[in-house]
Amino acid sequence: MSKLRYVLALFLMCFCGSAAAEMAAGVGYASVSEDDIRLGAIYGSLGYRMEMSDSFYLVPEFRVGMGIGDDTYLGVDVEIDGMFGVKIG
């Protein structure tokens, strides 16, 4: 999948769901640093808040993102092309 598709998906996730009261949308940055390697990615998330009781909610969330940096480790170029994720919070 091309980086243009990731950017379009981020844009749609941030603006399409923000009008609905039970929808949650956001944009974030994720980074990984270990030993001599450092990678970064931006992502957009879209979730839906479900009320289970008066004091308990579930928020299933879908994330999609793309890498914004690369690094070299032991002579090998390392980068994040894309990322996908699902969580329930």
C-alpha cells in the first residue's frame, strides 16, 4: 500500500467520525528506541464508545499509520512502511 493511501486514511479517520457524539478520533506519534536504533511513525485512530453500564464503557479502536523516519542497524536499513492496530480500551 502506498504512503498516499496511508495519508488519505489518516485524513478520513480524523475528520469523518468527529461529528458523531459516540465516536472518538485522534492522531498520534509512536516511537521505538532500542540500543542503537530509533524509528518513528504517525497514526490516526477511530473508535466508538459503547456504554455497558452507568460507570463502564468499552471503546473499540482501529489505528492506521505510516513511518516517518528510518535508521541503519548493523549495516541494514530499517524503516516502518505502515502499521495497523485494533484495541479495546
